[in-house]
Amino acid sequence: MAWRRSIWLLLLLGEPALAAAGSADAEKARWCATLAGTADYFLTRRGEGSGGANMIIVGARLDCEKGAYDRGIRTLEQLLTDKRIPLPPRP
């Protein structure tokens, strides 16, 4: 019977933690998308013969899509600050 009580306690206490983790991931995903949009706007050349998309931005977007938000965010923030582009306000 003790194991049943443990399972119920785990389920009851674990659910808010899972919800908090889900909201943290959603916040990171929004921030990553905001940074990627800003980097794309300021750093992608769009003229004829421009050479195409910035592969650093593409790689960071892929990191975020795979759930590696911290790596993607770190890459995008570093790219923007290296180019002296101010970071957008957090959503």
C-alpha cells in the first residue's frame, strides 16, 4: 500500500513541475524565434548574388526546433552582439 501512496504523491507533486517545465520551454521557444527573426532581418542579404541564407542562423533555428533552446539562443545572442545589433525585448 505504501507504494500506491508514493505513486499518488509523485503524480500530484510532479504535475506542477511538468507544467512549469512546459511553460519554460515555451518561453525559450518564443525567445529563440524572436532572436532568429531579428537575426534574419538584419543579417540576411537578399540581393541578387547574395549567397543565400546565413547558415549560422539556420543552424540555430534547427537547434531550437530540436529542443536545444539554450544552444540556439546562445548562438543567436552571440551573433547579434558580435554584429553590434541590440537584442530585441523579451516577449
